[in-house]
Amino acid sequence: MSLELLSQLETKIQTALETIELLKLELDDEREKAANLAEQNHQLKQELSSWNDKITGLVGLLSNQVD
């Protein structure tokens, strides 16, 4: 191989390494976003369950009043 080809190869490898590093950073960001969304989803499910329990209780009270 000529020195020019080795230089081109080195440049391409360096570019690939930089791209990999950027992609790793993006992946870390996306994982953090996913974790935040999973936590938010969990909180919303708990809130929904709480509201469901309250509504079920109220419907039960209404049913007892009608009977």
C-alpha cells in the first residue's frame, strides 16, 4: 500500500470512530429519555388506577342509594 492509501484509510477510520462516539452519545440520550418516559408511564398508570378506584367507589355509593 502506498502512503496515500494508508493516509486515506487512517482518515476513514478516524471518521468512523468519531461517528461511533457520536452515536454512543445519542444512544445514551435516547436511553435516558426512554427511562424518563417509562417512569412517567408508571406514574400515570398509578394515577389512573387511583381514579378508577375512586370512580368505582362512587358508583358503588350510587348503587347503594338506588337500591
